Amino acid sequence: MDLGLEGKVALVTASSEGIGKACALELARCGAGVVICARREDVLDRAREEMAEETGRQIAAISADLTSAADIDAVVERTVAEFGRIDVLVTNAGGPPSGGFMDFDDDAWMRAVDLNLMSVVRLNRAVAPLMRDGGGGSIVNLTSISVKEPLKGLVLSNAIRAGVVGLSKTLANELGPDGIRVNVVCPGFTATERMTELFEARAEREGKTYDEIAGGIFASVPLGKFAEPADIARMVAYLSSDAAQYVTGVTVQVDGGFVKGLL
């Protein structure tokens, strides 16, 4: 299927590794020019070189801290300076620390809000006027299945990422008349360093082994396997594309059936 991404310009954040990198790579494979960003310049540069070599597409890399409003503005400005426009925005960020409600003080909560909610607010706010002037675009905000089924030991993610869903639904309604679609993708348990860290932290808290924690979660996934980053990336590419031109305001989990609710 031709997704209609040839020649489009995509900005993908937190994209030097893991799910973000997979999303950027998939968009490039589909024909888009891509801007990636992350904090660690060495990892970011390697990712850019790998993507450019594999796809032959123009890939730009910009070092940025997504908790910094100034860095977010700079990423958007440099993307426009280099490519002239932004057709696709994929917001992604590392997850907040794991733990229970009483484990976190106000500072920890505010750091998580900056990383996982305000980064999305700032990116959407910076890019929406550009898309409006360009005749439309697609925004995909990455969250977690915790917005549909709160996960044990992830109180920060459970509470704060849900705000991204409310924001995205609101923006889908407000920006739809401008031809801007806004959707949310919720990765399930995905084979990344983040998943390993979460399983290890939970095992330590509960006095269990890593294999016991991973095995219990694995057993609750009907498809019988954890996701690969590319599984998430393919959904993001679809929602970013002209193939999904009548899809907006949806929150889609890519979780192998882990979430058992109807919605």
C-alpha cells in the first residue's frame, strides 16, 4: 500500500533508540524526510547515520532536552529552516520512574509532568500553526497502555500520560477544521531497555526474580509475545499517512491484546 508519505517531512522526538528510532526509520522507509532528536549526541549521530544509509532519505539530527521549552522551540525552528515545513509530528519521550504513590514528592511529579505532558503540549503548540499554514498535517502522540489500563508500580505514568489523551482528543476537535489530524498510539510491553528496567525495578520491589515478573506479564498477552519497536512504528506510520486521512481523535493500543477492556 502506498501510504502517501513520499516527500513529506516528519519530526520524531526521543528518536535515537527504541520505539522513537523505529518510528523515524519506518517513516523514512515510506519516503519521508525525517528529523530526529534526543539528548545524547553520540547516540543520536549514530542513529542518523544508520537511517540515512539504510533508506537513502534526508535525515537531520538535533540534540534536545524535551523538558526544556527553549530546546523544543529550537528543534521546531531548525526543522523548518532545513526542510521548509512539518507534515508529520510524532511526540515521544522516555517514561518517568517506576514506583508507588508514596514514593514521589512534588519535585518528582513536576519532572514527570514536564517530560511526559508538557513536552507534548509544547510540541503540539509549536507545530500546529505550521501545519495550519501548510494546509494540514498529522500528529501522533505516543503514550502507553497505562492510559487504558493503569499498571502496577507506575503511578506517574498512569496519571500523567492520561492527560496526553485528553489533550489529543481536544486538539483533534479544535484542529480538524484546519486539516490537522491528532491521534494517540499506546505501545504495550515492547522489547526495549525501558521494559527491562521496569521489570527489574518491579522484581526488586516485590522480592521476585526478573523471570517471574516477565513471565507473569507474558502470560497475560494473548498473542504470546512482547512487541518489537517496529510493531509500534508501523501503526504510527499508518496514522501519519494519507491512508488514515479520515482517522482522528482515536487512541489505539498496540499491545498484543493485553488490555482487556472494550474501549
